[in-house]
Amino acid sequence: MIKEKNKEFGFEPAFDEREIDTTPEEHLYLASELINDGIAFNTFAPKFPGIFEKGVDYEGNLDDFIFNLKIHNSITKYFDSYKLSIHSADDKFKIFKHLRDILGYNFHIKTSGTTWMESLRTVAEFNPELFNKLFEATFKKAQENSKDYYIQLDYEKINNLLKVGKPLDFVDISETRQLLHVSYGIVINEFRQEILETLYDHEEEYFKNIIRNYKKQLDAILS
């Protein structure tokens, strides 16, 4: 049993990587069954209305999202034993204020992908030759890397950017940003040592990028 070997872990039922929104009835039933079976979980991640693509802002009917967020929050309060979790929350500035206003502090957001993007931003700034190599490798396997994620990629636009774009452009333009976001595995496998050496050589600038990113996200939540 995992509990016997490591007590410091959190379990999360997650339903976000699907096309169908999680209904309140489904949330209520699933949470109830898990609790009745003695399965402890820290967070619960429904699939909310709208589009939660990687590393870009929320797309969808904001009123619909808010309405559903309030209902899911009511169910969470009823059980009073776990937090709501919002996956792919990187740069979802349109919804951050509503998370705070509706959920208070009783929520968990997944934003680790933007930390990865700041690593790549640092590489693009200080080692553009390496960045171009890793982006070319990423583009070659774009369809394979993106098949398990809900992202919309304009391959023609990306191909044109490869010819005229600058490395730093790729970190912030929606299509290329998302592609880099979901290509962590291939990039790390092929370029791990070169990336680490670049980050070590420019550690101060890298930390500044990380801090700026977290401040931007937290300010949007707390302001």
C-alpha cells in the first residue's frame, strides 16, 4: 500500500482531460462513492465548461463557467473534506478573480507548465541556437506530443514562424507556446544536459523569470 510507504502524498480524482463537462450530479455521486468506500482524497478536479488549453487564457462562456463553479463549490462545501482543483490553469487570467471570489482559499490550481515555459524563455534569451534545435525537434513530433491534450495548433502558422520568427516569439505566441508546453518529454530526453547548463550559466536571470511569472499569476488571483 502506498500509505504504508509514504504518508505524505495527496490523491486526486481528475476528470478534466475529457470532452464532456462534469455535471453536479456526477461530482456528487463520485465524491460520495469514494468517501463511502473510505478513499481519502485531497482535491477533486471536474471538467469545467469552456476550453482550458495549455499556457493560454481561458476560452468560453464566462457566465457559464461561474455558474458551474458555484455549484461545484457547494458540493465541495457539503462534504467539507477536499478542495476543488482546476487543471491547465496556467495563464487563465479571465477566471482567476472568480476562483478567489467564489472559492476563497479552498482551491488548487495546476500551473507547473508555466515554470517549464520560463525555463525555455531563459534558453531562448541566452542560447537561441539551442532553443532553435529543440523547437525543430518539437515541431517534428507535434502531432504525437499533442494527441493526449486538448490544444488547437495551426501547423501552417507554426511552419511559417519557423522561417521568420525569433526564439523569444515562440515562447509567447499561442500556437508555439502550447506546442512547447506539451513537448516536455521529448525536449528533456534529447536536450537535458544542454538545457541545464544554460540555466546554470544564467541562474540569476532564470530565477527572475520564474519569480516574475509566479508574481503575475498570484497578483491576478489576489488583486
